[in-house]
Amino acid sequence: MVKSYGDYIIQVGRIYPIKNYETTLKALAKNDKLHYVIAGPISDSEYFKQLNAQIKELKLTKRVHFVGVIRGIDKYYLIKKAQMMVHMAIWESFCNVVHEGLSQGLVCIVANNTALPFLIKDSVNGYCVKTKDADALAEKINFVYENQNTPFVVKMKEVNRKYGLENSWRKVAARMDSFYRKTHSTN
């Protein structure tokens, strides 16, 4: 199934207005090579209908793929094979899926709001763009795609993969355990 998508960008999350898929769809219309894979459950059927209408209007029906809920190794395989991850949510806190994208060595392009800029440092491990700015998003998508084998982008991918390895749930939990033991020691 993944091979049938060709080169693609990925976003993982529920189909809900706060995830702002419409901005990525507008950006995708400015690129004629990439597909867009969206993995997640439909949480708002009316919003899903609006997205499908937008997809039809932008003539993207053959390049946008709603794949539903993907779990475990299948999800990581889908993420790893993507060209990059896009996450343009209107509001986001910790954002597990961006962490997952980083762990697979993806360049992540995210909305410049709430907690996302704490995770993605512009031009270091990805890019932050204004939340509803489809033109800026298209520019970054095209830049990463056209430069994916350059030393700059390759280094960014390696930084992300290393960050993902160093910040696994297990390692973060071990650091937190150590911190709590030191700060709450009764000695």
C-alpha cells in the first residue's frame, strides 16, 4: 500500500478542525509531485466532508489518502517512508506524533503556535510556519523535497533521528525517576 503513494508527506492525527488539514491541502496544490497521507480516525464527519469537498475543488483526489487508524510497527513504517511530516494544528501541546516523526528521521514542518516551536527549532530540525499560511508551508515543503539529499537536510534528518533515540519514553522515564529520587531524597 505504501508504495502506491509514491513520494508523500504525512500527518498523523484525528480528522478534526483543530488539526487544520485544509492549510496543508492548499499547500499541496502548489506541488505536483507529492501525495498527502493522513492517518487517524474521523472524529468530525462534517469536517471530513468539508475536506473532501476541498480536495475535489483543488483537484487532489488522486494524491490525498485517508488511511484511518494505523498502529504499532505499521504506523512507524508509514512515517519512516514519508518524505517529511507536516503538522499544522491550530493548537497543540506535547504532540506525540511529531516526536514519532523525529524518531524516524523526518524533517517536520509545523505550525508556529502553542508548544510546537518548543519541539521544532526553525532550520535546525524542521520548520515553523504561520498556522494558516499555505504559501509559506508550500515553500518549505518544496524546499525540503527538492533538497532532501543535500548535506543540510541530511544533517537535519540525522539530528532528528538521534533526538528520537535519546528521548524515547523509556529514557525520559529513567531521567524523571532519577530526578525525583534526587529531589525527594530523605537523606
